[in-house]
Amino acid sequence: MKPPILYPLLFALFALPSAVCSQTVSEESTAVSIADSIQARYNYAAKGESKRYTFLEFGATYCVPCRQMEGVMQEFRDRYSESVAVTFINVALAENAPWAEHFGIDLIPTQIVLDEKGRTVFRHTGVISADDLMQAMVLCGLNDKEE
């Protein structure tokens, strides 16, 4: 005996909305946890630390332009170690997908600078020289003569 057409309609009515709702809840949870992680890791003012900025480099190890940014990241680590934390976020890794989504990363490399309270103060997509990034940082308040 052929099942009535009512069964697929009931499935669509009851099963699909719950799947959509559970996906929305998990997306909200991820967004909240990333925001909490940013505050926990990069809110130096709340933690009483001396860092004033975080330089987040979103890229991938297979990406040639991203590898060009390695020198810029190292220069910031060497020159501003007391005031700038430098972090590479490999968007090719599944565990970093929520970070890329939170910051709206569509293209790599992308640089984001957070202030001492974990707020975005600068964003750039593509390769940027250390000098150009430094000029942007000076506009954000970093003293070029700090270290």
C-alpha cells in the first residue's frame, strides 16, 4: 500500500524547522564564544597587561601572498614585542573557521588590528608592507619609537 502524501508534508512541517532552529542556535553559540575568546585573549586593559594592540594575520600556509606577510609579522614581533601581540590564524584549519566567520574573512591575506580592549581599529586585505602597516598603527596611536 502506498503511503499517503500526508507523511512527507508532516515531515517537512515538523522535522525541517527544528533542524534550522538547531543550526541557528549553534551559530549564535559560536559567535558568542568567539567574542568571549577575543575578550579573554586580547582585552589587555582588563587583564592589566602591557600589550596595546593585537595584529591578527588571517591566511593559509599554502597561500603565496600570505607567506609574503611572514616577514611583516616577524618585524612586528621583533620591533614591538612589548606592545603588539602578533597572531597568525590559518583559515585552512577547520578549528579556525569560526574566527574567519566572526571577522568576515572572504579573502586572504587579511590583517586586522585590535586595540587593547579587543576592538577592531584597522583592517586590510592583501599584502601590506611593514612600513604601510606601521603608518596605520601610528594613526591608531602606536608610538613608532616605542621599542
